[in-house]
Amino acid sequence: MCLAVPGRVLEIEERDATRMAKVDFGGVVKDVCLEYVPDMRVGDYAIVHVGFALQRLDEESAKQTLELFENLGVLEEEFGDAWAKAARDAGADHPAAVDADEEEQR
């Protein structure tokens, strides 16, 4: 699934005549192109799709969306290790899966 995910701009630089940023998506940091929203500043939140910032977003909306995506598991699906997720989905032993099983038994 490809989502437009909100992220917070950590740093901005010019690379090969392209305005780029390091963007934090709830703990996952990726490089993002800022050419579509050239007025973005460090600390701003943007909606990002396939590596391009598309629009500025207010902090409260960004945090609510990140929390919702995290609760739904889509952040892991978008940014997580696909092999680890496949192993967990197949029922392979994993500390988080064990913790969840223990929690259900309580």
C-alpha cells in the first residue's frame, strides 16, 4: 500500500540543484524532495508520498494521523522490515509476538 504520510522536517539541504530534507515519520527518517513545497522550513510538517513532500500540514493533524497510522499498523507496513513482518504474519517466533501472546493469556 502506498500512503501519503505526514512527517516532520529535521534538516534541509541542496543536493544537485534539488531542495531535499531529512524527514521524521514517527521515528523513521527518510530523504524527501521539497521541490513541490519550496517554502518548507525545519520543524514544519509535510504530507509525503513516494519521497516527495506534497503539502504542508499543521502539527496537531500530523501527530493525530501518525498515531492513527501506527495503531492501524500501516507505518510498519510502509517503513518496517518487510521480511520481519512476513515472518511475524506467518507465526514465526518474535519477541513482540511472544509478548502479545503472554498479554492475551493474562
